[in-house]
Amino acid sequence: MSTRVYDCLKAIGEKIIENRDFLTDLDREIGDADHGVNMARGFQSVIEKVSQDDSDIGASLKKAGMTLLSTVGGASGPLYGTAYMEAGKVLMGKETLTADDLKLALEAAIAGIQKRGKAEKGEKTMLDSLIPAYDVYCEKIGGGASIVDALDAACTAANEGIEFTKTIAATKGRASYLGDRSIGHQDPGATSLTLTLETIRDFLKG
Ligand code: ADP
Ligand code: MG
């Protein structure tokens, strides 16, 4: 990725906006029916506020994170906002993205989400897609895979993570109020996170 970081953020935003009703419907089942609406509003602002001319990947991600933090609201606003800002910190000054850069960025995003939300894997959150995706990504690039092939495998793991969230009760976030009644429903945040990874993969592929 060279000067295309804005285009990638725009593609993520468009994917989220396209899935606004789907994500909101998922959140209606186990939350308060606002995940898609919140995220779509946030990414509309990202598309408007991030500079199209800034080729600094880190600075652009930081700006995107600050924008999400101030516009998304709910639990996911601070969590996604922190994830983008922390990823931005490790990519500051970079105009191209290596497989290792992306590894460090994903690692920082996970650490940020966990610092803020205090969740572990297995609590029916976005981490149930992101952590398995990261693990598989690392394994693949460790074995010499290209960034796109590693991301492809990571997306499969993220989708498996979504399936896994259907089988467990939420113990973090609003869905945890439902206890065992949250079983059988897929987590909205794990879903938006997987859409994000798929968009990055498709973007780097194209
Ligand atoms: P809210 O629950 O405040 O309405 P959203 O509906 O926008 O916020 O987002 C809900 C999503 O946030 C959940 O599906 C889950 O993936 C994620 N989430 C909630 N709490 C946490 C947490 N502590 N750590 C990680 N992700 C979380
Ligand atoms: Mg909600």
C-alpha cells in the first residue's frame, strides 16, 4: 500500500455503510440495534475527514481513529477508535505496508482493544474474530506467505470466529445482560471486524 491508504479507509467505510442494516439487525438480536447505524455514521465521517492527499499510513489511521472515537459512540466507538489509533502509532511515517508492518499493526490494535475493554477471547466480542485472524496471519507470514495469502487465511479464521460467537454466551458488553439468551446469535462487532479484514484483503489484492 503506497499512497492508497485513504482509498483503503474509504473502501472499509463503504463496506460498513453497505452493511449498516445487517449489522444493526444483528445488534437488535442481542443488543440495542445501533451497531450498524453507529459504525456507518463514524465511517461516513472518516471518509469526509481523513485527507485524501496524506500518504502517511500511520497519520491517516490515527486521524480515522480519532474520528471514530468522536462519532461512533457506544462500546464500539472507543474500541474501534483505539484500535485504529494504536495501529496508526506503529505505522507512523510509513507510506508502504510490509507483511511485518501489518502484523505489528494488528498486534497494537488488539492490545488497544484489550486495554480499553478488558475482554479476552471467548467473551463474544470483536476479539473472537480478530485474535484468531491475527494468530493465523502470523503463522502464515512466519511460513513465508505473501501478505494477501496470509490475510486470506486470516479472513477464514475471522469468519470461523463469527461462527464461534454463535455458540457462546456474551460475558462482556451489552449482550452480556442477556446471559445464555445471547447463545445462537452472532456477535455484531465480530462481524464488522471481519468485514474490515476482508475489505483490507480485497483492497491489497486489487
Ligand atoms: P453498544 O453495545 O454500546 O451498543 P455497539 O452496538 O456499537 O455498542 O457495539 C457492540 C459490539 O461491541 C459487540 O458486538 C462487541 O463485539 C463489541 N464489544 C462490546 N464490549 C466489548 C469489550 N469489552 N471488548 C471488545 N469488544 C466489545
Ligand atoms: Mg449496540
